[in-house]
Amino acid sequence: MERLKKASGELADREAQSRHQALHDALSGLPNRHSFVERLQESLDGLVQTRNNGRVVVAYVDVDRFKDVNDEHGHDRGDAVLKDAAYILRKHLRSFELIYRLGGEEFLIVLPGVAVDEGRAIAERVRAGIEDARPAGLGVTASFGVAGSDGGAAVFEPLFAAADEALYEAKRTGRNRVVAAGYDEPLPLAA
């Protein structure tokens, strides 16, 4: 009986570890794209209902010129940049704000209970934090595309599409900046 109990416990531990590995990025420790796709709309529904009149902001983050980092400094240094960037993202956000690594050098931040203006300011704080921290000792920067829903039901696909479009605008207008969907001007760089 004792052996069966022990084997059952070990099997449960392995199952939990396997589930964690399936839903988390091994390099950064952040929830991964699979976790994000599987649970985000459910999370958004719960977050929006419980926080500040249905407000939510998503920020799509891309490490600028990451291919150049790998080409010039090698993939180990590129991995160090991503680990450092993930740490900086976590450090600059509150515990209930969600961060996912979508793959490669792309991350997604979900800010529940936040209006777009505040989301832009948070994204700018994180952007400046990445630039100041010099991930892996390199002058690495990141671009942010921000989109938000200021009430009612938040539907992820349109929010993500708007944040993606804003991210492309941030890249097109010079990188290392925050652009919010629906705003004409990129957010000025922090002093």
C-alpha cells in the first residue's frame, strides 16, 4: 500500500511538472504562447469583470534588432538578453499583471484595470527600464504596441490586432518607443 501511495505521488508530481513545462517558456520562465492561447480570453473575462469598469490594456513587446544580437554576439548572449528582458518585465509590473513570452523576442503584457493612458505610461516605464538595464550588458532596446478596452466586454483578438499594428508603427517610426492604438503620436522617450 505504501509503495502504491509513493508511486501515485511521484506520478502526480511528474504530471504537474509536465503541465508546467508545457505552459511555460523554459528560457524565461514566463507563461508561453500555448498557455496564452489556451487561457487568455478566460483570464480577460475574469479580470475585466472584477477590475475598474472593464478596463484592460495589452502591450505587445518586441526586442529591437534581436537578430543582430544573435548574429554579432551569438545565441548564448541572445538567450541572456531574453532572460534579462523577462526579468525586467516582471520587475516593472505588479503581481496581478500578466506577462507571456510569445516566442523569439516577443512578449505580451496584460494590464487589467488600466485605461489606455495609464497603460502607455506603464509601457514607457518598462521600455525605459529595459534600455537602462542593458540586458546581458548590451545596449538593447524594445518597442511597444499598446491597445486597450475602456469598458464592456474585452475581446482579445481585436485588442491584440490593434496592439500588433501599434507595434509595427513603433518599429516603423524608429524603434525603442511606445505607440498606442488610436493615438497619432508615439509616446515621447522618458527623460
